[in-house]
Amino acid sequence: MSLESIPKDLRNLRACLLCSMIKTIDQFEIDGCENCEQFLGMKNNRDMVYDCTSANFDGLIAMMNPEDSWVGKWQHINNLSKGVYAISVSGRLPPGIVRELKSRGITYRSRDTSQAN
């Protein structure tokens, strides 16, 4: 596991709205998202970090061996990078980004489990 994917502080944590990875806002801006950078382009773009992440999330999952984890399979994160993930992330990606993902053949699935979508 790369140290860049582990939150360095418990303040200013945000979760990616596409994959639910949790990092600090500065980590997202400096390194982007290990799983979604090619689609969301958060690296060196604080506005995209705010658009594509949420400070409102529930639960933490530390994934050391995602491919072997039943929790990873249950949360649909077993094919993602090692790191810390939210169980539920409130919010939605902006419609323009959802359209861009769809044009690339990626189906956006909200990570918000607090309400019916």
C-alpha cells in the first residue's frame, strides 16, 4: 500500500464520490485519486476536488487485500487500490462529469446508501 493513499490527518477528510476512497483534501489535490484520476482529474485542481469528493460520509474500511476481502466484494471495492474507503458517501457527481463518464463507457453508481437512489 502506498503511503499516499492513507489519510495523513483526521481533519479535512473527504471521500471520492466515484470510488469512496478517503484522503485529506490536500492529498486529493497533490496526488489525485488512485482509482479515479484518469477520469476525474483532481490532481492539482482544488475545484475538481471539491466537485468530486464529499466531506459527508459514514464508516471507514481499511483495505489491505481488496481482492481477498468479503467486505471489499460487498462494497464493490475489491478491484480498487489498497487504502481507506467510506461505507457510504453523501452527494453526487456533477451532471457534466456523469455524462463524461458515460461517454467513456463508465456507469456512475452513487455511493450514498443513506437513502434510496
